[in-house]
Amino acid sequence: MKRPAILRRRFGAHARALMTDARWCLLPLASRALWLQLTDLADAMPELRAPSRGHAVTASNLAQYLAAEPLDVAHALAALVQRDILEPVDDGYRLKAF
């Protein structure tokens, strides 16, 4: 009997990949946590990696999806943009590094 693919998934793949990135150690803890959450979120939301015109994920959307304070998300996003992990597009963001 073949097991469903979800059971064979190797959890933590994003975390291992991100922690080997040279930018990881330069980020504040909040930005590290947000980057990990965004990579997991991008698995279910392709528009986070490749938004169509006018349909980028906004900072307020991200705060809502992650049940986080908008101000905390804004500070973490700024650090991710500065390190070229996120890219501002239209009215939102695109995840460049995952």
C-alpha cells in the first residue's frame, strides 16, 4: 500500500535551506521567523513567489495570515527587503529567496 505524499514530506526543508544562506545570520530574529513563515506560506500561495500584476500580497495581508501585529511585520519586512530576500512589487511584496 502506497502512503500519501504528505506523509513522506521531509519537514524542515525550508529551514535547512534558509539557515545555510549567508544572509541568515545578518537578520534580526523577527525577520528570520518571518522568512521561515513566508517560505511555508508560499507553498500554498504561489502569488507570494510570482504575483500577477496588481495582485501582490501586501504587508497587511501577511500580518493577517500570520496573526501578527502589523507594525512588527512592517519592521521584519523592511529587513528582508534590505537583504534582497523580498522585493516590493506593485502594492505588495514578492518572495525572492526561498
